Amino acid sequence: MNLALNTPQQLRNTAYMSWLAPDPVVKCDMVQALCVGTAEVASIWPVNTVPASCPNQPGRPDRPELVDPLSLSSRSVHTPEGVAALIHAVAHIEFNAINLALDAIWRFADMPPSFYTDWLKVAQEEATHFTLLNEHLQSLGFTYGDFAAHDGLWEMAYRTADDVLARMALVPRTLEARGLDACPAVRHKLSSAGDRVGASIIDRILKDEIGHVATGNHWYRWLCDTRNVDPIQTYRTLSKMYRAPKLKAPFNIEARRAAGFDQQELDDLYDQATHM
């Protein structure tokens, strides 16, 4: 990754440009260009700088329709539409994850330079995931936007827009860590339906997402150290303050360990799942 052209402020500005892009394919192209340098980004999208008053919604297409999660119907993966709906659901998560990584870059000022480059790497990998899923979806005769989706990931991003500590605690370490728990079941569904391509994409996603959650763990602990607060008690407090979803077993303990959760955190995770 060549970031020689990017000071932290330049990187924040160009991340904001990518965050604004409504077209998913253009957004992915811009993120990949960000990893080469700002000159390439400028050739794709006009220059914008981080505004004094931060907007709350990223650029995104008119479709898919966003609905209440409870209104989403489940489909059998033993039908072509069911397989496509599952791939679409994961693609929607990955599209939101691109925006979440970009949002962390441009929204939170005065962090160390490596904070911004770490989240740029995450954005690049999320863009790759979305591209793989979108291309696979098209091979199945569908496209992103053909199925309804929900906005749960972005709702938590909106709630935590005021505090980088809350964002690190409740997006990568909570919502994205839930993806680590979900990946084995999703892979099994696709594999049992005969979708080998989809299953292999999930394998790639799980491998990369371990690193993404690890990035969240690193910066959460750095912020806790900087503010001289206890990570576990602070996590409990933030979860209640920002109305984080209740965590439910089963947990992918192997993946969570690989992402940097220690035994005390895993014990606390089970305790929260049991008693919250």
C-alpha cells in the first residue's frame, strides 16, 4: 500500500470523498485508488474536504429498500432466490462496512497516523469483499438492491458518531465481531446448497474480518489506556449507554481469540449473554 502522497489530513479528506459516493462500484474503485494515492482519487471524484458540521449518512444507492429487521422474511437456501438473498444480505453488510471504515477515518480527528492507515486497509478489504459478492450475485442473475435490507450497522455508527472510543467498542468489537460468530453458519448454508463460490467468499471474509476486529481491539485498548479507564467495565458502560444489541451464543471463540479477545473478555462475553 503506497500512502506516500497522504498526510493524515489528506487521507481524511479523500476518505470523505469516497464516503460520499452513492454508487457502490464507484465507491469501491475510489477506495482501491486511495491505497495508491490521492492523485488517483482526484481523477475519479471531485475534491471535498471534511466539513465543519459532519453529516450522518454516507452516500449510498436508492436500493435496496431499508426496512425493519423483523419484517425481513427468511428464504430457503435450497432455491436460487434463497441463495441470492443470502449473498445479498452479506453484500449489504460489506457495503456498510466500507462506509464504517471510511467514516472512522474522516470523522475522528487527532488520532495517530496509523489509526487512519489501519482503517484504510480495512476499507480496502471490505471493498474487495463487496466486489466479490456483487459479482457472484450478478452471476446468479441478481444485483445489489434486488432484496430488502436493514440499517442496523449504520444506526450504531450514527449513535457513536460523537466518540471514537464508543465507536471502537461497539462497531468493530461488537457488531463486526458478531460477523465472526455468524460466518461458519452462513458458510454451511451456502455449501449445503451447492454454492461453492459463495462458500469460498465467506472463507475469505472470515479470514479478513478477524484482522478487522483485531484492529478495533487494538484501538479500543489504546483509547482506554489513553483515557485511563478499565476496558471491560468501560465496554459494559458503553453497551448500556448506546443501547448495543444483546450478544447471543454461539460464539466463534477461535476467531475471537485470533482477533485479540483475551480470556477475561471472553468470560465477560458469556456473562453478558447470560445475564444482560
